[in-house]
Amino acid sequence: MHPEIVHWGVLHIRSYGLMLAVAFLVGTWVSLAEARRRGLDEDRVVTVILAALVAAILGARGLYVLEHVTEFKREWGNAFALWQGGLTLYGGVVLGTMVGLASARRLGLPMWTVADTLTPAIALGTMFGRIGCFLNGCCYGRPTKVPWGVVFPPGSFAALEFGSEPLHPSQLYFALAGLFLFALTWSLRRRLAVPGTLFWTFIILFALIRIPLDFTRAYEPSALALSVAGVSVTESQVTSLALALFGALMLARLLREAQPGR
């Protein structure tokens, strides 16, 4: 775990912020390559990327603060300390998607084609973001006996809760899922002809993959939504299921509208 990469005088480079920057730079490069292939105006696509990025960060941080409002009441200034970690992914997904689609429409770009163009980069971005979580020591897993369990150093968030118990490297599971989804969406980008279907396929798969992976992650008691047959279900798992169902409806709608004669 390396929450701080460089500390030289007043210069602090934190691993979480660095991974977010890498995700943005690599994601933009991938998106522009795909935009050129699709014949989209690159300058306008960059504008959409920037608008969606800012909205995603604000949405993810805003939802995290709302979920932990009692903690931030003591020091509201920490609500802006993004370099310390603390983003709720689905807040970013919802607001980033809404603003990105609205920006594409306002700029005269084909909305769903732009969404498909950015999809592989979004998947890749989740990989870099979760690596940042691992380096930062947040979003850690539950105790485990698997041979690849990770013991976090004293003073880390995980050690304060679980001591020297080996934990699931939950962040790396999510990072691998992001890499898999990038490879899949990149391979499908030429095959799914109906605009928007690549994006919603990614959303459905991302949400469905998260449901089992979340069983390896440690959550505070307030994040538990219900218990089914003795199994604790988190709010994010419920949200994932709802998002997958919504994505399936959107996918069906786009395919239906694309049928000849409609």
C-alpha cells in the first residue's frame, strides 16, 4: 500500500489522484482513437469527455459525502479532499452519463454513438481507479483464508478494523473486472451496430459482475440494505441489480427502435 508516491517539500503526489489522472489521460487517448474511426469531431468529443469527467467526479464525491455526512460535519473542508479517496462509483456513473449525453446532444453529436465511443475507456478507467483504491488502502476486502490474501500495514484503514488478518484484495478483483470489460467492449465495438447497445451492454455486465464481487468487500454496517437467508446484501448490490435491469430495458428499447419499419 502506497497512498503517497512522492513527498518532497510542499509537493505531494498521492497514488489515488495519480491513478485518476492516468485513467483520464489513457481514457482520452483511447476515446479519440475510437472517435476517429467512427468519424466524429475530436474537439467536440474532448468537450464531452471533460464535461462527463467533471460531472462523474462531482457525482461520485457528492454521493459519498451524503452517505458519510456525519463524518464530514466535523470538517466540511474534507469534502473536497479527493486525493484522500472516497468516491461512490454509482453517483459518478449516473451524473457522468446524464451530463455526457446532454453535452453530446447540445454539441450536435449522435448521442448514443458518442456513448459507445467512450465505453471502452470507461471500462479501462474503472481498472485504474480500483488500482488507486488498492494503493490508497480504501475499499478493502473482508477477512479471508485464500493464499493471496493481503495484510495491510499498521495504521491503514484496513488494519484499524481487522488488524493483521489477511483480507481479500477486493480492489484488485474489481480492477481485473475492469480490464476484462475493456477487452470485451473493445472487441465488440465493431460488431454491435445499433448505437447505444455497446454502452448499455457494458452497464449491464458491470452491474452484474459487481454483485458477486461485493461479497468480498468490507462495508460499514450502515451500508447493509437487507439480509436474505442469513446473507447480508449491501446497498450497492441492490443498486447494481436495479441498474442492470434498467440497462436491459434500455438495451431492449434501442434494439426495438432500430428494427426496420419502426
